[in-house]
Amino acid sequence: QVQLVESGGGLVQPGGSLRLSCAASTFFISRYAMSWYRQTPGKERELVATITSAGSSTNYADSVNGRFIISRDNSKNTVYLQMNSLKPEDTAVYYCYAKKLGNSPYWGKGTLVTVSS
């Protein structure tokens, strides 16, 4: 069974930072584009950031551009999301997503990030 496991979520004050990790345990991410999505109750899941398989290109949602950084370490089979200058509106469940051309995508189960004073 394919597994993507997110970690690093928690409670942080506005202006603080968190780093999320997503580790794959049953496949190698090196050929997959990896993304982070987030979702709050009553809203659609939102694409936050994407990184290409080799890590040569990244894209961000306008709402996080300049504050979040997506990166990957294929040798550790892990992708990261460094979140800085966090705002209350960043509160959400964050999901890891893996996609390779011709394959169905894989999702993690999510990690909750709460930004509150």
C-alpha cells in the first residue's frame, strides 16, 4: 500500500515558522512531481506549492509566495514545506501529493497546522 506520511504540523503563533515533512515509504519520489495542498472546513482543497521531480522548478500559490518554500531530498525520499511569517489564514490541514505522468496520484492523510495567539 502506497504511503505518504506528513509530519511537523502543530500550533504556532502568528509570525512564526513551521517545517512540514512528507516521507514516502513504499515508492521512490525521485520521478514524481510533489506538491502540498491545504484545506479548511467548507472549502475546496487548495494547491499551495509544487516542485518538479528533480527540484529544478517550483511554483507557489499567490497567498504563500515569498513566505513558503518547498524543497525535496530524493535521497531521503522526503519533501518539505518551510512555512515562515505564518498568518491565521494559513490554518488548515496540509496534504502531501505525488504525481507521475501516466500514474494515478498519491495523497497523504494530512497534518494540521493551526496559527493562533
